[in-house]
Amino acid sequence: MRIYIMTDLEGVAGVCQWENRDDDGPWNTQRRTRLSRLLAREVNAAVDGLAEAGFDDIIVNDGHGAGSTIDYEIADPRALYYHGLDRPFWLPFLDETCDATGAVGAHSKARTPDGTLSHTMSSAIRRWSFNDIEVGETGLQALIAGYYGVPFVFAAGDVWLCREIEELCPGCVTVPVKYGTGRHSALTLVPERACEVIREGAQRAAEAIGRVEPLTLESPVLFRDERVEPTWDEETDAEEEGVRIINAHVREVEGDDLMDVLMKMYPQYDRDFKPEQWRPGVRT
């Protein structure tokens, strides 16, 4: 069985401050090294549990920030890892060949009361919705998986994220590793205990396949993008077909399906991109 795991940093146990990638001083360098190690340990715990559950093909997307946050020197070799920037798509290799998808280190969507480091893609975004379904980053992952008929079955992160994804994907396995009490504070498990519960939860992930329905959208799909600051000009930013500027803070994008909308949101992506399902030692 194949599972695709998306990772982030803000939902990791013990993390309650933003990563600072601009400071190359010794203290911040040490801190970022520690964050990479904390994330890697949680990912390893998930990989261990997923392998125990019967997943023999595990793809991990190093999804935070610079796209290379996991400490690969301690990463579990039973998984393959996608990392780096300048990507052909946000979630390459997540497609109909996967049996399930999930997330580790996930955080809650923008404007979540008490959600630790809550945001949706960036601090510029106030709210995202597709056909009036409000989603954060993990919800968008579930929608992309659902486009391919793949269920979202497992998430580890902030308790508010867990409740968020449980509502979108009833029956999925969630593992809260901290309880947010504000954007920069949380009651957290220590890393050792967090890894224990993540491993236990991942072992139950295979049971959710068949129980959890893929998260899908009816056609056409209407995306609503609300920004914190004035962003768009009604006269100059609505030239593309299917794009409407409601006001300086809000735009709508309509498409035939989710992928059509995503290509309009991110014109740098190639809709025809289809990676080979490469595996080490296997000729394709």
C-alpha cells in the first residue's frame, strides 16, 4: 500500500514560535537545527507506525517553508522524501496511485482562535474556501487527494488542526501533540511522548481506508480568496477568464474542477505534469 505524507513545522510538539530563516547567527542556527530534528523524529514515528500498519510504499513531502526542514541524517530509510523549492506542483506524486494521504506537524487554518502558529499558506491570507468549504493547508491537501479519489486518513499536530480535519474528513485518525492557547503558546507533549502517540496513531491509519470518504467538490468549483491587506485592483487584476475581483481584499476564481482552479491560482504550475513513479532500483 502507498501513502503520501505531507509535513509542516508549526504543528510539531515543542514548537510555538515562527522559524526565522533570515538570521544566520549561532543561536538561531542551533535553534533551527533542533527544529529540524524535532520534525524528523515525529516523521520517523509516523513512518514506523505506517510501516507496521502495512504501508510498504511511503512518500514524505518536506513541505515547510524552504522545502528542506527534515533532518535527513536521522530520517527513517523506509520512506522516500520529496524536498526543495521550484516545484512543478505543491504536492507532486500525490495522485490516484496512492491508497491514502496524511500529515505530520500540521497546523490549524488562519483565524483559528488559540491555534498555535495558525495560518493558511502565509500571514497575508485571511480565509480560503472552495464551494463555501473553508480550508487551511491540510484541508487543501485533503481536497487535492480527493480529486484523485484518495482519502485523507491521518493527521498529527495542534489539537485545533485535528478538530478541523476531523470535521472535513470524518473517521480519519488524528493525533494531537499540543493544545494551543494562543498563536504563540501551547500546552505540549515532550518529543518522546509525542512520537509515541504519533506511532500509535499511524498504526491505526490503514483502518481508516474504506471508512473515510475522499473529500471531493461538485463542479463547477468556486474558490474565494480573502486577504488581510488590500491586494487587488478591480481594473487590472481580473483579465484572466474565471477570475473576479470583488474588492481590494477579495477575489474569486471559478473553474471546471479543483485542478482547473489551482492552475488559475498558480499559473506557474504545469497541469500536464505527471512524474514517473520512480523507486530506487526499479526501472520505469
